[in-house]
Amino acid sequence: MRRATLLSIDGMINLLLGVLLITFPDRLVAVLGVPSATHGFYPNILGGVLFGIGLALMMERNNKTGRRVGLGLNGAVAINLCGGLVLCFWLVFGDLSLSTRGLIFLWFLVLLLLGISAVELASGFRSNCSDAWK
């Protein structure tokens, strides 16, 4: 199989699994006969990360340089942003009963994930700009 085809298949699988875990519908859990979680928090976070991996694979599929770079910087940004945004969504909209320590820790993770994504985006932007001037 061609590289682009494999990346597309893998990316679509991760995107689908990510969406299923982000929404984590109880009915699907019952239909599949898999163990349910008492809370959707961890499956949703995993879904965000899987969705990010799916996006990263789709971006790599469109890499026309011919060099194998893995998921690279763009992939890291996609994964970190998706995981961080899903966690942020849970902290803002999820009715979580967390201690102050838990809230501080999870908000720290959100800031860390979104912050590293911003640095990676800026680095990639700078790199692209400097390449354009060569």
C-alpha cells in the first residue's frame, strides 16, 4: 500500500476513535459490551489525544517533501492542542468535583499543553518564514 493510503487509513481510525471517546456515549458502551467508566473524564482526554494523533497523521499524509519526518512539529501541536482543549472543556463545562489541588494541577496541565503548542507553532512559523527568505 502507498504511504499516503496507510496514513489516511490510520488517521481516519484515530479520528473516529477520538470522536467516539470524546463523546463517550453510554449507549455505545452498552452495545459494544465494554466496561463503562463511572465518569467520562479519562476516556474523553484519551479521545482528545487520539483525535490529535489522527489530525497529525492526516497532516503527515499531505507532506510532499518525500522525507520521512514522523509526526513532526505539526503533529505535536495537533496532539497537544486537542488533548489540552478537551481537558480545558472538562474543567470549564464538566461538573467535576475536584479538590483545589486537583483543579490547580489540571489547569497547570492545560496551560502547559496549550503553552507548548504556542511555542511549537511560533517555532514552526519562524522556521517557515526564514526558509522563505533563503
